[in-house]
Amino acid sequence: MSTDTAPATPAADAPTYVLERTFDAPRAMVWRTWTEPALLARWYGPNVETVIHALDVRPGGAWLNEMRMANGSGYQRADYLEVTPPEKLVMLMATTDKDWVITPNPMMPDWPRVLLTTVTFEETGGTTRMRLTWTPHDATEAERACFAQALAGLDSGWGGGMELLAKLLDELQG
């Protein structure tokens, strides 16, 4: 994947998943859960063991992630395009092989090879509104169609992660 740090913009007609969640926690704390390996591993990938192999949160940096499941491991990488602490993360996320080379998703061959992911954090009165958008990047028509069909089910995975994240934030505030 290119480490070009130029901003990426989705195609105007690209299917887009949007997740918004308000956490009862300050923005700096929510930011930490996305940018510190030990915290990120505790909520990302519900119902699997998440292993963060690298997390270099800066434009041109990468997040290398392994998700260990009963039937083997799945690998992902995210290449950061924009990092504006504690307000915004923009990254290109992809399924990879164990050597971090982008590959088709083994369970869904038409799943987009690369997803443009933007996460924003807005603080209001001690709470933080997080907004995540996920859009196929440089995708084929088959990839866009697969993503569009999967939109309704994406809340289950991301939603499970958000529940774990809310519990982690409660724990951190002790």
C-alpha cells in the first residue's frame, strides 16, 4: 500500500458505513484508546485475540494487526494518511497476509482490498462524540457491490468493539 500522505477522498457515489457513538469520557482518553497499543488491543476485534505488531500513529506510519481466532489468524494493516491529535485519524485499512502484503479477504474475495477509514473525535462537556466512516478506496465494481451489501451487518462487528471500548473507558476513569 502506498504510504503517500496526500489526503484520500472517496468517490462521490461510494457506499459508506458511518458509525457514531458518544462516550462518557474526555476526548484525550478516547484518543488514547485508538493510539496506544495496549489499549487498542483490548477493544478492537471483539471475540478474538488482538495482537498489535506495530502501531506508528503518524502520517506515513502503519498499524499492523493480527486477529487470532480458533481457526487461525487474520491480518490487517492500516497506513496513516492524516493524524491530527486528538481530533482526527485518516487511514487506509486492508486485509493482508502474515507478511503484511495486501491480499483479498479469504472469507469474502470481493471485499474491498482497501478501505478509507476516517475517525473523528469531538468533545462536548466531558463527553466525546466519535464518528467513524469506512469507504471502499480505489475499489472495483464487485468490491463496491460487496461492501454495499454488507453495510447492514457492519454494526455487529464495530458495535461489539464499541461496547468493549465503552467498558474500557469506564475502567480507565475508575
